[in-house]
Amino acid sequence: MPAGHKRHNHLMPFLAVAAGIASFSVMDGLMKSASLAIGAYSAMLWRSAAGVVLMAPAWKLRGGTMPQAALLRLHALRGANTAGMAVSFFYGITKLPLAEGIAISFIAPLIALYLAAILLGEWVARRAVLASLLGLSGVIVICAARLGEGGYDRDAVLGIAAILFSAALYAWNLILQRQQAQIADPVEIALFQAVFTGLALLPFAPWFGHLLPVAQWSAIALSAVLAMLSLMLIAWGYARAETQVLLPMEYTAFLWAAVTGWVMFGEALTPATVAGAVLIVVGCWIAARGHTEQTAL
């Protein structure tokens, strides 16, 4: 096989994960809009229901069968994790600009890098650590500029706390998605995550649930489509490359969030935002280049 073709194949997990993260970032904008209208809990509950409606026929047409008990427990665990992670994140971005919320959440990949070593036995390469630290330094530049303005009020503090809590859950979620991707196909993963996320949220409906207004149907439906597409793309990528080399790709979410926030909510970019984004992209490039060189050997 020609070397160029091998290099192309080795880059495919990165391209799949990058596309999945871009879809997730646009979905975040739609979910922020829905969360402002009906609350983060209700928006996530309705999105989960829409995800089940979308993915169940595809799963059945592919000859889907009920997973074995061990895999079903893994699906349930990730679904419950996603319920807490998503609701807290969407609540957080109703209090903060979308790009800032994404930036704060970038502590998650750094945590997950070392969780992967502990839980999955993956070796943490020096290049992967450098790439993650570069990405994190970009986040620090952005947050330091924002804090220097003294612009954080009580709502913003609540938003930051919610996003930090979400980030801690997301670090574990990244490990779970790698475990899932190795033993289940992307369509199954997307379906059962929607199912178990919805089931984890449903008991709280009498206290926090709201009917879905007609005006929000399109936002919820499109966010469900983007979420399911993202889950499948990311699952495909994580089945073919190690967690540590894909983690820096998470930082590209900031670029998409900045654009989405500007288009949907008029959230302006600042010089610090651009500087931080450059560091983030450099970190991703180092990780992707390192993976390509290692697998080509």
C-alpha cells in the first residue's frame, strides 16, 4: 500500500472526531437557545427522546439485537453520566458566552488524559502531554483576559461552577466512550446513549419538566440529529485511535463555539480569544502529527 494512502488512513480517526466535535459545537448553540426557553433539564430530556426516535429505526434496520448484560451496563453508565454532564453544561452556558463555557470545560481532556492511563492502561506519550498543555494554555489566556475585566457576576459564578462540574463528568465520559467504541458499533452507541440518558432524567420530570413549545421543535430536532451524528463519528474515531492522541482534538470545539456564539447570540471575539485559539490549534496539530508518524512506522 502506498505511503500516502497509509497516512490518509491514519488521519481518518482525527477527521472523524473533528467533524463530530464540530457538530456537537453547533448543537451546543441550539441547546443553549432551547435551554434559555424551557430550561436545561427539559431541553436535554426532549433531545434524548428525539434521539431515540431518530436512531431506533436505523438500529433495527441494521439488524440490531439487545446487547449482552456487560455492554448494556456500560451503555447505562455512560447514559447516566451524560445526563448529569449535559444538563450542568447547558445550564452553565445559559449564564456565560458559549465560547467561554467551552473554554472552561477544556479542563476535561487534561483530566481524561491521565484517567486513560489509569483505567485503560494507555501509555501517556510526552508529545500528548505537550499537546494537551498547549491547548490548556490557550484556555488560560482566554479566561485570564475575561477575569481581568472583572466581568463575572453571581450568574457567571454559577455558570462556571456548573461547567466545572460538567467537565469532571466529561473527563470520565471520554474514557467510557473509548471503552464503548471498542466493543459496540456507532449506531448502537448513539441509540443506547439517548435511551439511558432519557431514562436517567425522566424521574425528575414532575419537578423540572416542561412541555416543548412549538417554537422549539426545530431546535430540539436539529440538535438531536447533530448529537446522534456526532456520537457516531466520535465513536468511529475512538475505535481506531487511542484516547490520548485524540483528546487534543477536543480543543477545536472552541473555534466552532466562537463562530456559533457570534452567529446565534452576537457574542464577540476578542484578541485574547484569537490568541488562545491559535495555541489550541497548535496543540491539536502536534498530537495529530505525532500519531501519524508513530502509526506509519
